[in-house]
Amino acid sequence: MRILTVLTYYRPHTSGLTIYVERLARTLAKRGHQVTVLTSQYDKNLPRKEVIDDVRIVRAPVLLRVSKGVIMPTFGFVAWKLALQNDAIHLHLPQFDAAGVALRGRLLRKPTVITYHCDLQLPQGKFNRFVNLVVHTMNHLAGIFTHRIGAYTQDFAANSPYLTRFAKKVRVILPPVELPKTSQSEIDAFTAEHNRENHHPVIGMATRFASEKGVEVLLDALPKVLERHPKAKVLYAGQYQDVMGEEAYLRRLLPIIQRYQDMGQWKFLGNLSLDQMSAFYSNLDVLVVPSLNSTETFGLVQIEAMMNGVPCVASDLPGVRQPPRMTGMGEVVPIGDADALTEALLKIFANPEGYQGDLDEINETFNPQTNAAAYEELYQELLENLR
């Protein structure tokens, strides 16, 4: 089957969404399908066309940026051409251009599927409210035109205003998660580079530095954690500088973080490779996902951590609270509650053996082959219905 995958940002851009789509596209290609990704040339240094892991990538040039979105004058023409060439269309929302592509799928009677990754909530401001309105409208139209919509969990599907609007079209498909194996020597080398003083316990965050991620909740929890565990340390994996639209957020929190950096109790690691991420998780005692709103709908990093035996503390958000509940490997705390986060961390540090799950079962449940097979079945079902 020839499958067209469409999203605004693709790799090497790093986010849960881009990692999800990369894993799905690569796995579908391994299963014998021809996969084409249509995305933006958000960085002019990226090639317009290339093939990576047997996945063909087509990037439309960007004329200008609007908040976190992009304007691509040639996108519609390229989308129409590729829609004609492919058997199925897979869109990843939120995405301004999705409505037009979904309409093409409807007109051409091509199976058209959306994976809804998260709600869009831009920072405060009149202009951002306007952008939110426009994108929400386009996402709604895409939902009308598409044939099916994939959701990570039933929990999020039942609580999302968008997904409840299209409940009859929703199919729950768990996300794909995988990490390469890492050796003990690689783990030790990571420790020597990033935690030479052997601080413990080690608290991890793995995300880009953005206001919805709740970094300040962890910062507010740290003083009480340090009272009980004076040698605790935070390792922060992910982009923290030059994050689009988040410069003011970093400036606001950096003076607080700097104090912990000076004491050797906070370290920014930047973006890590998959091999480095495996070593990162193996150096943690706990991972925290203190997200503040439904722009976070699951937290793939939770499963990555759990695959390495690391428990998690997650905000009580629809979908985000599911990994600890599904596996027993963690705690769920009220949104934005630093005291509750402190209590959960101390509870895990006091009894780490109580948060060990079935790692084989976790690996099987979230295997990318399982995710790809579910979408494969959905494409085929729609093909038969549209004949």
C-alpha cells in the first residue's frame, strides 16, 4: 500500500508527535508499504526531498511563520499531487493544513485517517487567540472530512472536546514506543559525564522547555525534596534554548535554575540521541511529567522510562495519567500541585521496589509493530468500505 503521511513538523524536529510519526512511518515501511511524509521545510538547511529508513520525505518551503505555525504557498499543490499518487492518507493533528488534505482524500475516495495527538493551546495574547481559533476551525473541518480518527487512549478520547465531537469516528490505538538497548559501559560513561559527583536520587525530565510542560512545578517541589535528600539532582533532557515561542518562559525560570546548576543539582543535557536516551533513563531514579494542560496527552517518555525500569510521576491529565495506572510504575498527582509532586517523589524514593512493573508486557503492548498493524488494519478496512 502507498501511504501519504502529512504533518507540519517532522524529524529532525524533536517532539513527542514527530517521534511518534517517525516510528510509525519507519515501521510501516519495514512491513512492505511505500510511505511518503509531506511536511514543512522549517529549516532552510533541510533538503526538499530525501529518503531516510526507506521513508520518502517531501518538504514544502516555508514563506513565513505565524506563531508556532508555518505558511507554505506550494503546500496545496504538492498535497494534491501526492494524494493522487497514494492509496491512503494519514494526517497528524493539530495541523492548519489538515482540512484541505482531508477534503482531497474525501473527494478522491482515498481512506483518510487522522491521529489526534493533542489540543492546541498557544500562550496568552490577542494574536494567539486568533491563531487558536483558525487552527481549531481547520482541525474541525478535517474531522468532518476524514473517515476515522485515532486516539492514544480511551481516557483522552472521552475527555477531549475535539474527540468527543467525532466520537463515532474514533479508534483507540496505543502509541509506538521503542528504544535501543544500552550496555553497562555506556550507562557508566553517561554517569561519568553527567553525574560525576554521584548525586542521588536523580530526577529526570525529558521534554522541550515549554510553558505547558510545568517545569516550575518541579522547581517549586525541589526545596522540600532537598530537605530530605540533600544530594538529589535533576537531569533535563531536551531542547531548552531557542524553543519557538518559549524564550520568555526560559528567561523567567533561568535565575532559579541557575542556583541549582551552581550547586551541581540541575543539569541541562540538550537533545539526546536514542542511544543516549537509553543511558539517560538508566541513570534515573524517577521521571517526572508535571504537564499543565491537554497539549500533553500521554507522554511517550513515561513508557520509555518504564521500559528501563524507571517509575514516573505524572499530572492528573486525561491520557497522561494512564502510563502509571496501566503499569503500576508510578504516581499521579494533581495538576500544578508542587506539594503533591514532592510527596509522590519522596514516596517513590522510600520504596522503589513497590514500583516495578512487567517490563516484557510493557514492551509488547507498546511495540511499534503493534501500532503499525492496527493502522494497517484500519487503512484496509476503509479501502474495502470505499470500493
